[in-house]
Amino acid sequence: MSIFYRRLPKLDYVKPRQMDEALRILGENQDGRIRLYAGGTDVIPKIKERLMPVPEVLVDLKGITELNYITHNDKEGLHIGALASISQVAQASVIKEKYAMLREAALSIASTQVQNRGTIAGNICNAVPSADSAPALLCLGAKVLCVGKNGERTVDLDDFFFGPGKTALAEDELLKDISIPNLDGKGAYIKLSPRSRMDLAVVGVAAFAKVEKGAFKDIRIGLGAVAPTPIRAREAEKRLMGEPASESVISEAAALAAKEAKPIDDHRASAEYRRMMVEVLVKRAVHQAIAN
Ligand SMILES: Cc1cc2nc3c(=O)[nH]c(=O)nc-3n(C[C@H](O)[C@H](O)[C@H](O)COP(=O)(O)OP(=O)(O)OC[C@H]3O[C@@H](n4cnc5c(N)ncnc54)[C@H](O)[C@@H]3O)c2cc1C
């Protein structure tokens, strides 16, 4: 039985105002002693419920206002700062216009309250298999900028997730920026969950496609909640690339995606159901991406 602890345990709280200060604090991190937070929508309930080891120090990133931005230009594409909230991402006109699948994914997360506080960066650093933004970001070819005491490095989102709750971030690093290139094509995100709001995905499927002269010139498929990490369905993509956008080829690709999934049985759904739903939703998402 899990016990709900109503209060936060005793811990130190710091709110740096500059990146340098945050990095200096984080540079002393060892064995999860220091824990970052942005919106806190995930980490605070987890600490209260003792679902994670209680850190000695909580570092609130919200004081570093320079991390709150969404920018776009034709050369560099889209940049989302670590403090941009899920709501800001959903409402940004450039995202509505050019990266609509990311907006759909953002709007599928929890509720308005959670969207107002929570960040997209927190959603991926959390690294749960069901993170709603992840399949869309994978399809969009997102990269993340990790910054630590030894400098900066850029990591493809594809290489960022190591397993449930585990990422490529070192203990002394924070995620500063998410970048997405300019892309030619359209996408869709479909989330399956038993409740219409405030529920995690049982299956999440993103598809991004560009069809030219009736054939797939680009196709990317992202899956959530059906493997230890969010993944791309590479075999399904290979089946579609260069092929006519016909019902039969899309159906074959959807069946391949279901094979690529490695779902588990849990209290939300059986592995078998999840696998079946991958096939159904990949078909639907690819059709939607083409139609958009
Ligand atoms: C009621 C409820 C419903 C929810 N529903 C959904 C849902 O439908 N879909 C979904 O995907 N999620 C859902 N969540 C989970 C959560 O709200 C999201 O994952 C949210 O995006 C987390 O963002 P945050 O800024 O609040 O993260 P935080 O809680 O602040 O942090 C989450 C994790 O990321 C780390 N972190 C945060 N920012 C950084 C950074 N810049 N660099 C390095 N590490 C960082 C923290 O240390 C922590 O481990 C739900 C949560 C609640 C409480």
C-alpha cells in the first residue's frame, strides 16, 4: 500500500538567479543529493509520496528567467528554453503554424493547471515512457543542449533516453534548450488513455509525413508508453519511405510498428492491448499526418 505524505520532508531550497550559480551548485551533485526542478509538477508529488529518494537540496530553476523563451527563425528553426511552460508551447503561434503535432502533444498533457506550471523540458527530463511530448519531439528530430561544469554538449533526443527515469544528463548537468529544425511536412499526435483528461497515455503515437507525387518523401513515427523509453518505429518508417501512400502499405507499416513495440502489462493496460492499439493508432496517425 502506498502512503500519501502530505508535507514535503525537510530539505534545503535554493533559487539561483543566474545560470552560473545554478551550475556551481549542481557541480557539487553526487548520488542525487541535489535535485533540480522547473514546474515541480512531477518532482514535488514524487518527493511528497516518497516515490524517489528525498534530495538534500532542491534547486528551483524558475529564478533563471533567461531560460524562459520560445524563438524561431528560418535558419535555426525552433528553440524552446528549459523554463518554457507546456501552455506557452501550446499557445505559441509559430508552433501552431509549423509544429502542430507538438501543440497537440502539449495540449494532451494533464490539465490547464499542470500545463501552466509544467515545462516541456521537465516532461522529457522526467524520462517516463509515457511522456506525451516525447514521441512528437522524436519525430521532429529534436536535439537537447545539456550544460554542466565542463561546458555544453548537444544530444539527439533519440540518444537522450536511457530507460525509465534515466537520461543522458550527467549529475552536474541541466537541460538548457530544446531545438527543432525547420521541417517540410506535417504531423499528428494521438494519445490513448482511459480518461479524457488528467491521465497518462496507455499508448501515444506521433507521425510526421511529407508526401510528394503520391509517395512518402519523409516519414517518421514515434511511440510512447510501449517500451522502456519513447522510441521511433524505424522498421515501420523503412517500409513506408519512398512507397506510395496507399492503405495497404500503411497497414503493413502499422503492423511492423506493433512488432517493434515492447510494451509491458500493468494496471493501465495489458501488453497485448497496447500492441494492438499501436497498430490501430499508427495507421490513424499516418493518415492524419498526410491529411493535415
Ligand atoms: C496530475 C498530473 C497529471 C499529469 N499528466 C501528465 C500527462 O498527461 N502527460 C505527461 O506526459 N505527463 C503528465 N504529468 C507529469 C508532469 O506534469 C509532466 O511531465 C511535466 O511536463 C513535468 O514538467 P515540470 O516542469 O513540472 O517538471 P519537474 O517536476 O520540475 O521536473 C521533472 C523532472 O525533470 C527534472 N528537470 C526538470 N527540468 C530540468 C532541466 N531543465 N534540466 C534537468 N533536469 C530537469 C527534475 O529534476 C525532475 O526529475 C502529470 C503530472 C501530474 C501531477
